[in-house]
Amino acid sequence: MKKWLSLGLASLMFGCTSHTDVTDMNDSMSQPLPTMYDSTIYSPQGQPMTLTQLAVALKEADIVLVGEWHGHPGAHLMQARLFAALYQQHPDMVLSMEQFTRDKQHVVNQYLAGEIGEKTLIKDGNAWPNYGSDYRPLVEFAKRNQLDVIAANAPRPIVRCIGQQGKGYLERLPATERRWVAEQLTLGDDAYHDKFNASMHHGDEEKTNRQFAAQTAWDDTMAESMVDYLALHPNKQIIHIAGRFHVAEGLGTASRITARNPDLTVMIVTPVTEKANVAEGSPDFTFKVMPLPTAYVDADKMQAAMKEIYGRNKALKCEE
């Protein structure tokens, strides 16, 4: 009797699962839930694309600008995969990076040549804190395939001093340091300037102008670095990695590239979320990812963090 009772309970527990339930479970297992690594690619017209289709669409570009939210795993994964896909169809690739500066180009070159190790690259090259998790895959792909890496950006201390003192700060730099920043800064009232101004909320016009000079010092320097490189290596294709604000909608670095050489074809790949998209009619290919977590909920804590950053910048010693 107990034996049949046990079998009956087993039937109740396991035998009553319907065919529909099993099917639903199998469908769920075959379609994993999205993670922060996942992304969906779209054309500028909003049509879904595969990574291979994206690479083909970018084939004729001289420069491909790929944006990121710094530290977003989905953006960094997309950058690495796109780099590899572009290389498959165009082996004469070059990696250009916001994350290394012109004054550290020799350190990057030493690493690519195997003359120094990664720890030395990170220390002497002033690599970003997230280098190991987010930028190592890009640099290692370049190293493995003997591709150049352009340390494209202007040094942060100089840019911060421009933010404090304005464009005139560049005139006080020694010649050896002045060449680490673009010869010309784009300071006119273009669409990028308007977008930057709209993101400022402190109401101090002079301060905003100094801060924009610092912002465009990054964009102009990165643009000049790539344009100068292609002038010496015209058959190369560059993939450039930079923050989303520098890349989106062709306003920042892209416009500065075109101003220097309008014959270059520049194409843009920008991360988006449900809430952060690109303007309608923008030339960007996009890839949709989950948004990053909210940085601050408490306004006081956010203000305290901003004051800490401001304090560090204020303590910076600039050329007199």
C-alpha cells in the first residue's frame, strides 16, 4: 500500500507537468535573458543588423568611431568584436584610443614591440584604471596581429589647465609639450558647442567657455592624431575608441576630422539605451545595451563627489 502511495505522490509531483509547460521551459532555455554584455545593432534607418553586416557596411570608411559609456561591459565587448570583424575584411587596420595620450606613444610602441611588459605599460603609459578589464582585449588584438595603436589624446593635466585658464594656456607651454595638443582648437558656435553648453548647468558663461575649450582640446587632438596618421599611411583603416559624447551624431571628433580633411570617410557607431538615443536623422549606426546603474540617488552625495573632483582639479599646478 505504501509503495503505491509513493508512486501516486510521484505522479502528482512530476506527472502533471503539461506539454505546454515543458515547451515554455525549453523556449526559455533556448533564449537566455539579456545581460549587460548583450547588444542589438541597428542601421541609421533603424533596421536590425548582425555584426557581420555592420562590418560590411563600414568597409569603405577611412575612420570608424566607436563610442562607449566608460566601464559598460556591453560597449567594450562590442568594440572588441567589431575590431576583429573589421580586421577580417581589412587587415591593414589601426587602433586609435582616447585612453592613451600623445606623450605616451613611445610607451605604447615599446609594449607592442615586446620591449616592456603590461605592468610597465599600465604604469608608464598612465593607463586608465579599467585598462585590464576593458581595453586589454583591444590592445592585445592589435599586438597579436602586429597592428599600430595610436595614442591619440591630449594629456589630462594640460586639458584640465585649459579648463581652468582657457585656450591661452597653450601659449605658455614649452614647445615639447605644446605638440601634445592639436595645433588648432575648434571654438566656434557649432552644433557640438551648442550640445556641450546645453549639458552645463552652473550658469557661468566664462567658465563654460573655458570648459568647452578643454573638451574640444580632446576632440581636436584625437582628430588631428588620426588625420596626421592617415596622411602618412593612406591605405589604412582606423577604428577609434572614445567616450560616447565625443562620438555621437558626428558632432565632436568626427566634425574635427572632416574639417581637417573633408576627403576622409568617417562612420560612427554609438551605444544607445531605451532612454539615451541619438537624434533622428543622425548618421550613426547604433547598438542598444542595458543602461548603467544609477550613479547617485542622494543629491548630497553626488555634490560631495563633484566637490572632491573640483578640489583635485583646483590643486593642479599649471604653467604660469
